[in-house]
Amino acid sequence: MVVIATEHRDASAPISFVRATKTTEPRTIRYERHSHAPSPSVYSARDQQLKMRLWELSLVYAALLKIDSGEKLTTLGSKEAGSTSGTVSGLARALDIHTPGSITWAGHSFGAATTIQFVKSVYWRCSNPAVEGYVPLYSPPWDSQLVHQITPHSPVIVLDLWAMPLQSPYTAWLSKKPMPSYDGTCNSAPGGNTLLAILSEAFFKWQTNLNDTRCALAPPASDLPEHSTRFTKPRFFYPLNSAHLSQSDFGILFPWFTRKIFGAMEPERVVRLNSRAILQTLRTCGIDVADTPHIDAEETQESKNDPASDVEIKNGMGEGYMHGSRRDWKILAADGSVRGWINVSAEAEERDESDGSSADATSHKGTDNSPESAIVEGEMLTELTKGGPVLSQLH
């Protein structure tokens, strides 16, 4: 599997360096501070950032098509300017990017909002620009291969979705559209089986954002009772004692800092849990990915009730790995069998406050924390890049 990590240059990252080319000078794009509370000016600013982000994703896909075709590309990271690096040229005619639905779309925080907005913008592309009040942020050409790539079967994975940018009144028409996997005109639409949402505990406790996340990934409402159960719900989980930065390697690099400031525990295990859920979701979508080692699955041997044991012996693939159609099925189970891995209801509803002391999956209820308290970690990371007061706390 090839993973493309896009560096967005919409001034939402702590800092971004644009390299020099033969015709342009190098430049630095610094973070632009915008409120996390909704308002007309904030929605407008976030729409502009999303507009650039969606355009950048379309450029990434166009570049992948060129790489797969063997076209020589200028890579600024290569030692020799204007050359095609061995890594890039080695991907020529090796990428499964032409089969509809073969690309998985994933993102974290604002990146998760970008992922949803991009997938829906392409799939529900609006042929009528005069839709009342709708300002499309990205409209792919009708003959674009991207139009055929994103289908109801395209896997979508979001980590700590920051849903506020999706609530812009200027894109309300699109926000009312369901995810492509719920397209009722497609008889084989898989529903929530292709959708996975992983939250941190901090985002789980942010009730407003939690409900907005549920709504963003929810099946379309139906007035017909017989259609109410047509689609499966998406999968929602969060690891206990996790923070927004736990979704990255930041907690692994600075475990004392994330534990002291955010109360985040077991950073390496949180990343493993996230990875297990993502990989198993891809397996259920028919995507061939690596098997889960028993040590990562926290098992010493396969259950006798798991038919994967026979598959492992027949295939002769060696000890220590889980094989078969079920593979790491526990990670997507809702029975709480994985320690500290909490299944969350996909239903949008109001919840009472809870102290979060119980590990019972059915007892964990969100509380409404402010946006600043839930995503302040991103602001602190920005201070780190400036060598500000937060950096001094690490020494």
C-alpha cells in the first residue's frame, strides 16, 4: 500500500516551506490564526482554506496518474534538479489507481473535514451552479478520472473529525447530501461498512462536535419505516485516555508532555489500536493489506473458535500472524473485548455528563467541552515550531 501524506499550504499548518524552482523563489507559509467558534467571517475563512485543500488533493491525484503512467516528473526533493527520483519512477504502472473505488480517503482533524468535503464534492458534483445559496469549493471536470474513482465503495476514514468547517452556510447544499456509500440509487451501496471514525477521548467529550460527526457520517433519513434499516451504521471508536495529538506520533516522541498536559496515556498502544481498526476496515472493504501480528492484537494464540487458524496452517504462512477472512475481527467488535477501546453509538443524540471512570462501552457518555479545550493542542504545536513558551516546558 502506498500512503500519500499531503502537505497543505492553506496556512492551517504550523508552518510550510515552499521550495525554490527555476522560476520562483523559496517562501514560507506561516500559520494564520482563525477562531474555532462559528461565525460568518470564520466560515468564510475556513471555506477559503478548504477550497485550496480540495484543489491540492485534485493535484495529488493528477500527479499519481502521471507517476503511474511513467511520465517523468520534476521532483524538488531529488538530488539532481529536474530528475525523477528512484522511488517515484519505481511506482510506474504499479499503482491501483484506475479501478473505481480503489483509493482510500483518510484524514485527521481539519484533514478529516477536508476528506469528507472532497469525497462529497466529487461524488455529488453539482451540475447546476445556480443551486440557491450553494458555493461549490471544488467541482471536478465531468471527464476527470477522479469522477470515476470516487464511488459508494470508496473507503473513508476520519480521525478526530473537526466538523465545524462542514457547517458553513455557503456549502449547506452539500452538507445535506449523505456520504457516497449511502447513495440510494446504487443497489450495491455498502452503507457504513466503508466508513470508520476514530475519536480521541478529548473529542468524544466534545458533545457538539461528536453529534456533528455522527450527522456527517449518518445514513440519510427516511420517511419510510421499511427503509430505515437498509444501511448499516458507520463504526465509531475511541481509545481511553487519549488526546487529539494521540492520533499522531507526537505522543510517542513526547510521552511525558502529552501525559502531563493532556492526560494522554499509552501513546504507542493508542497508535496500534488506531492502525488495527484502519487495517481491519480496509480488509472488510476487500483491500489487501498486511496481517496483524498477534503481539499487536494482544493475543498469544488464536482462538479455537476463530476459523482463521485453519487458514494459517493450510497456507503455511508461518507463526505469529492472523490470517483468514475474519483476521483482526475483535478491533471492530462492539462488545468491549479490547481493553480501553470504546465503541461509540453512531446515533446523534444528547448525552448526560459522565466522569468517564467506567470502562464499560455502554456507560461512556460525552460532555460538551468548548472547541478551544478540545483542539488547543494544535495551537500548542504551533507554539512548538516557534520555540515559544511551550517548548521550554519540554526541557
